[in-house]
Amino acid sequence: MSTPLDEQPAAGRPARAIPDAGDVRPVDVLSVSAVRDVTPAVRRVTLTAPAEAVAAAGPTISLLVPRIGDAAPAWPQIARDGRIVWPQGSHGVSLRSYTARRQDPAAGELDVDFVLHGDGPAASWAAAAAPGALLGVASGAPLGDAPAGRLLLAGDETALPAISRILASAAPTTRGVALLEVAGPEEEQPLSAPEGVELRWLHRAGTGPGLSTLLADAVAALPRPDGEDLFAWVAAESAAVRAVRADLRGRWGLRRGQHHAIGYWRRGRAMAPAG
């Protein structure tokens, strides 16, 4: 999911013309019902809302993150064309793009995984999240994946929610490999995958996030599969994604419709999604 590197905190954006009241709608506001740590660095927040709001919020979600402890955030509104209409003045709500780890409209529940290292507004909010806290949702979008007989999936902690959903929806006959970069074995998560898809965990072993070449090296070591029934989906730190994308377009010769590679975050800037 996702346009994380283009999303900046809402505060400080230039003002735009405000549509008439009849041309905007309120954002969906979800309430935290449960919080649990999946791994030492990943916190899963369960949100509740009416079925329609949960169904619309994903798989890629534009989350509106308020200040910690703000019980009455100054939420923006949504114009008919989908544009976010921000309130005038400082409001303290930040826009971040995440992938829903789980959507259950029937139960009115949505799970979002937050990577806790970093001090950005979303990670800070998640670290302090407790039942009753609020998050807004501006829109949902697809993951950018496509069905194929062979899959290459590559990502770090921030991409695990998206990769988990891609694997869960893949046909049972799908073959391929998922390259999953995490800090160490304590950060591995259970993932369901077709029998023919290998899950390969890559441990940074003390190297900081965004500083390793594990993903690029792992892709470089893979032979290009035969045939054209192939799709590659890559998401991680921006520089790592650029290196992998160059390999996929060059050595692998993948066309635009055969791959989706996106920088979920950039070293030196706050992490955006946890997938």
C-alpha cells in the first residue's frame, strides 16, 4: 500500500480552497479495542467501527493520527473527489499510510501493526495506544499486487502486513519465495503461505534498520525464473527498494505490469507504514 514517502504531517501544508459543506463528508473514526505486542518491535492495534467503515479501510489505509491523548481531534473532511480537506490552523493530525493486517467487517474489527522503533507520530501514538484511543481513516487503496504462477515478495518489518495478505490470497498452486528482513529471530512472525512459496527470513543481526543490503543481496542471488507468469512485489526502505527494482528491471527484465516496488520509508525520516 501505499504512498508513504509522499505523506507528510498535515500541519504546515498550504491552505486550499474549502468546498461547500454539502461537498464534504466526515472521515471515519475508529476506536481502539485492544493492543498487544506481536514481537518486541511490532505492536498490533485492534480498531472497531461499523462494518461499512471497516470494509472501506484497506487493504492500504490512509490513517489520520492525532496527538497522543487528544480526546477530541480536529479531524479533516473528505471532498467528493476524495481529496482531504484540512481544517484551518494547527490541528495536530498527521497523515500516514499503513496496511491493514486483518479486516473483519462482520465483526467490525480492523488490525493494524505498527513498527515501534522511531519517533514519528504513528509509532509514538501506537506506543501509547490504549483502549478508547481514536484513529481516523481517510481512504483505502489496493496493495498493487497481481496474481501470477510465480511470486517474488521482498520486504522488511514495515511490509509484513502487506506480504501476509498477499500470501493469504495467493492461489494454492503459487510458487516462489518471500524474502523477509527483520532484526533477528525474535521478530519473525507466523505467516500462512502456499506450499510452493518458501519463506526466507533475513536477520540484520545488530545492523540498524535501513543500513543493511540483505534484501538487495538476496534478490541478486536468485536466478531469474523461466517464463513470464511472474510478479514481484517489494517494499522496504527507499534505497533498498531502488537497488532491488534496478535488478528486477535489468537482469530479470520485468515489465511495468510484472512488478510493484515502493519505498515504504526513508532512513533518517520517520517510518510511515508497518506494511
